[in-house]
Amino acid sequence: MRRNVIVMAVSVVAAVLVGAALQAPSSRDEAVISRAEDGHFWAIGRINGRPLRMLVDTGATAVALSREDAARLGIQVSASSFSEELVTAGGVRPAARIQLDSLNVAGAALTDVEALVVDGPLPAPLLGMSYLGRLSRMEASPQRLLLEP
């Protein structure tokens, strides 16, 4: 079986996760995310209509979920689907490539978003570049991120 290798940088996550600092959309399709007290940007993503708190990570190649996160979202992944190798700061882990029907962050909604389900724990679900890179605009300042589909 051929195994693809995917490199993903995982941001360091504080031991105690603070709440997402998400503001109301500034326009119909924009999402504004404020920097949290821990210095990270956290977002509430709605994956296939179900909410999940995610770490915004521009160093992550793709949206990444642990197997447990995927199960909570109703996404079932068979053992034979873990044909990728994910290289993280924590080591190499098996991963399964999946397609999310939709991912919405405070109105910045996209469909058919590629994601990885990691067979093992992640510090947090990651909102990576398979979502962020498809936005028409992503603007960062020291205290906020603006996302526009």
C-alpha cells in the first residue's frame, strides 16, 4: 500500500484552553475572530452543520481532526482509510483524507473542504489551509483575523 506523507506544523496550545473570541460577522459573509487571551486565534467552525471549537493554524496543510472529533461530528472513518502519514511536531501519525460537505466560520462558509482525520490525539482540531487557502480574503492584524469566502 502506498503511503503519502503530509507535513503539518502544529501550533503549541496552552494547557488550559480559553474560549473562542469570536465576534459577530462584520458583513453578511465576513467572519471576525479576535485573538484569545492565550495569544491564539480560536474559531467555532460548523462542520456539516455541527459546531466544533478549532485553532486557526496557517501552518497546517489541511483542516485536521482527531478520530474522536470526527466521531463527535458524525463522521465515520474506516481503519483501512488511514493510508496517509501525517508529520507533526509530535511525530508521525496515520491519517485519513476526507471531504467535509461544509465548513462555516461565522458566515464564512465553504463547501467540499478537504480535511484529515488523525488516528491519535491532537492538541486541538485545526482550521488549516485547506479551508483558509480557499477564502477570497484573509486579513490578519495583531488582535484580529478577518475571513471572507
